[in-house]
Amino acid sequence: MSNSASLAYLGVDTGGTFTDFVLFHDQQIRCFKCPSTPASPELAILNGIRELGLQDLIGQGRLVVVHGSTVATNAALEGKGAKTVFITNRGFADMLSIGRQTREALYDLKPKAKSTPVPAEYCLETGGRIGADGSIVEPLTQHDIDTLISEIAALKPEAVAINLLFSFINPEFEKVIAAHIPDGIFVSRSSEVLPEYKEYERGMATWLNAWLGPKVARYLGNLQASLKTTPISVMQSSGGTTDAANASQRAVNLLLSGPAGGLAAAKHLGDSLQRAKLITFDMGGTSSDVALINGDIKLTSEGRIGPYPVAVPMVDMHTIGAGGGSIAYLDEGGMLRVGPESAGADPGPACYNKGGIKPTVTDANVVLGRLPANARLGGAMPLNSEAASLAVSELANALGVSIEETAAGIIDIANEHMVRALRVISVQRGHDPEEFSLCCFGGAGGLHICALADALGCPEIVVPNYAGVFSALGMLLAPRERQLSRTINTGLTDLDKRVLRQSLDELADTGRQQLEAEGIDSAQIVAHPSVDLCYVGQSYTLNLAWQDDIGTLENAFHRAHRDLYGHELDIPIQLINIRQALRADTLAIALPDIINNTPAEALDTQTVMMASTQNRLEKNSHVPRYERAQLACAQIIRGPALISDAVATLWLEQKWQAKVDRQGHLLLSQLN
């Protein structure tokens, strides 16, 4: 992808409630939001393109789309994957059902039975078994292949997942089976999806890829057909992009597609502001995502999506079902609860005036005046404050308190959910929030961020420019990427460095070839080799950058283990996996500097319900409201205040002040 002035670049983030757009064209940035269309996500994208007036650019072949998709995520969470056959070796048909036999609640002696990922009749066994040393334990015969094809014909699946033992050592048997699968069936091989040890995790990744693959492939195919010859790239869970053709075959790598865009933008922001330590908080309409950046985006191979482990590399992120659309209700005991059920995009919160009647977090913010009644979400959608009040009043009547107190209670509970999530990725992992800046984005994040920073003890908040569409901006800032891995499993001191370098080079060559096939200049591609290490006998590994000096690598592992677990051991170290991340920067976006040096006056004053010094809810009818685009460089605004733009609103609480950065970012600090 060349950085040509004649091309226009469109970042698209499809969320559960809104679809966000960032257009970069002729060194200018435009933002837009429109309601998502969950039944057919591509419709919202086409609506946005039409509203932005980009049809001519499509016709001229001058538009490039980079897309973060929730199709795979939603299908996994809703259990709406394709009918899938799972093929493995004889005696291992129950592999995915047995799993690791771990209990979610350690002392629950009668746990509820979990549903099996694949029904027993769709788990097929065959020959072609490889041993741990690479030897052939059982051959794959023609009879085995004929039997499989007959069974598949009878079951009529949409997809097939092939997961043979130790296929990461020798993938030949998997390739032979795949070659005999009839055309029209989506095929996923474990030796291609995740060539690593741990047959259960590898099997789950392979099955997820096959189970979700047909739906993702259809969606991307429909989108590509609608956009004609427009190039489409898709954000992967690891924070890098790939072309739509590859993405359609790697659904399991798209499970955190949208949220990863926000982290890519946050990393870019941290570099530009010289803030290496960021805790990110992305609050949208349906959920909130939190992550921690300590110099770089951290990846994990121990992620989960719903009940399923996902061992492919993904950004290390914690997600909760608390967003602007989270529904408030009374439980069986009469206690106020918030989420995880969401009003979504249709009908949405009551204030959207689209038929929603259940009270949500957004409705509570409207009742409290933190979302002004004359605000227009996404720059176009008017709010119905009366509908919001009516929805919250039903809860208030049941609780026997005022509407305002009920709304404040909804906000407090939602905030507590989000603070708990922020502590999971910071305090519970040994990081002191006081050493980090809290970076807030997403359409709803600015309404809650001051309260969250107070609870965490973060001294600074960064609210970036374009915060309401920050993940869409991240789509344009993210590099093209391939994440490749291979299990080696050898003692670190027994390592043949020449053989290891050759294996790393082979992975790098594979990644380069794939990126070059997407039109990336080889000179742009940079390899980042790393290794997974553990003490002998451990089940979990730590990923460290590869260093040619084994002694230095050994010391780095001891130090990392001590930092994470509080101790180190005097026992041998095992090298389990090697990894290569191939990245190529594709588009340099320089956010324009603010040229206005005249401090902006408040547009008007709003009536906001806020806590008094006695922690009572009081009405303040003199809260100034500012238009963010009118703010001057270095202007300082002291709370309480509202700062709004077309895609987001910031509620600046009375103990905080905001200073405007030269690129329009807001740097919040506490008043002395």
C-alpha cells in the first residue's frame, strides 16, 4: 500500500452499536459514525461510504479500506458457527470435549456440565498418526481416506477441521486429507493454523477457524463484491492487518479485530506523546475493553473468547459486558444490576428514540445531564431525553428513590464493573496504576473516565483527538503483519543455534513471501523473532525477544519470571516455541497541529447532576460546554465542564482540569 496523495484511506470499525469511520484523504481527516446493522454488517459500511460521498473514489479505484470486523467475534459468542466436522487420530475423538479438565470454580464439587464444542457424530477418527519424535506410528491408508470421504458425504458439513497428533512436526498426513475434501467445504488444518504443541489448544484453534470460517468468508466476499475492486485489509487480533483474501481463511485470527485497532492507535499516541506506559480504556455501546501498554503492545497466546481458549497470538486484553447500551434492571432480590445484556444498535437505548424502552447507561448519562439533550450522537442522531427519563423512572419507582438517584446508581455500578476490569490488567499483574496514564477512547469512555481514574489512582488521563472513532483511526495506523510460530521443545543449553537460526529464517521467509504477495515492498518488512521459554516441567511459557547470546537470554528469562511471579528457580530452562512477527508500516498519518491560539469560549451552560462535597447528588445549572474543535493549543479548562465533538463527549469532573495538546489531545490532571 503506497502513501500516495491521490489515494483515500478509510478506516472502519464495526461495533455492536455503532460503525465508526475515519477517512484520511489529501492530508485531511474526516470522522463519521452510523448505527451498526448486526444482521448484515456490510450494510452499515456501505451506508457510511454513501454518507461520506466516496462512491466516485471507488469508481476511480482511489479508495483503500482497512476494516476491523466483529463478525467472527459475534458468531463465536452467539454460538452461530457453521456445521463442522472435526477429524483427528483414532482414540482422540473426545479431545475437544475433555479439554484440560480444569474447573472454573476450584471448590465447586458439582460443576454444571458444559456443552461439547462438536457433537460426537461430527468427530471422526482416522489413521496418519505421527509420534513425538516425528516417526510414523500409524500410516494413513487409502481405506482411511475413502472412509472419511464417505462419512463427510453423509454428514454434509460446511467446514472441516483437521487436527492430527504432532502434525506440527510433519504436516504431510493433514495435507493429504485436506486434498481429498470435496470442493465447496471450508477446510482448516492445524499444521497451518497453529503449528505448536498442546493438542487441545491446537485443536480448538483449528476447530474455531473452521467453525467461523464460512461466515467470515461470506461476509468479506459480500463486502468485496459491493466495493468492487477496492482493496480491503482486515485488522487481526494481534494488532496488524492482512488482506481480505487471507483474512477470509483465518477467522480465528480476527476474534479481537476491532479492539486491536484501538491499541494500535494508542501505541502510536504513546510514542508521539512520549508516554510509554498507558492503561487503555475503550468503552463503546456494547462492551468495554481494557489493556496495558508498557513500551509495546503485549500479545498473549492464552486468550479466550466466551468459553473457548484461543491459542493464536492476540492482544492481551480484558473485555467486559459494560458499555453505553448495557441494560439496568432489578434482580430477583430487588438489587440494581447493570449488564451484561445490551440494547445494542437496534433498538438501542431509549434515548435513541428507535423503540428501546429498557434503561441503559447512556440513558442514565442523559438523565444526569452529562449527555446534553441537544447533543447529536455521531453528529446526526438526536437524543430523546424524555424517553430516557421515562425508562429510568420505572426503575426509580421500583426502588423508591428519585430518577436522578437511580441514574447515579446505574453509573456507579457500571463504573465499578469497569474499575474491576482495569485492576485485572494492572494491579493483579503487578503494575502500579500511579505509574501509568489512563488513555480513554470509544464513544462512551469520556463520560466515565474521571471517576475511573480517581478509583484507580491514575495521576493523568489522556483523551486523544478523534477519541470517539479511535479504533477506526488505529486501522489506518496499524502495520501489515504476519505472526508465525513453530514448536521446537528443546533444552536451552542443548540448543543448536545454527539449526534454530535456520528455523527462524524459514518462518521469516514464509512471512515475507505472504506480505510481498499482498504488494508490500520487501524493503519495508521487518522481522521480530522471539521465543517461548519456561522452566523444565512448567506448563506455561514466557515470550522473550530472541537473543543470539544464550547466557543473556537465560538471564532475561530469570528476570522476567521474577518480575511476574516474584521468584526464580535454579533449574534448567526449556525452549518451547519460536516465533516470527513480520511487520511493514503501510501508511504514515501525521495528525494536523492546532493553528488556533485564541482560547475558545463556552458554547453554553448545561444543568448537570453531580456529587457535592458531602457526596450528595446536587444540581449544577452552570456547567460550561465547549466544542472540542474550537479549543486552542495550550488552552486549560477546569472542571466541572463538558467538552463535546461530533463523535464523543467528555465529562470533566470538578477535581480535574484539561490542557489541550498541540495536536488536539486532552491531557487531564487533578487540580491541587
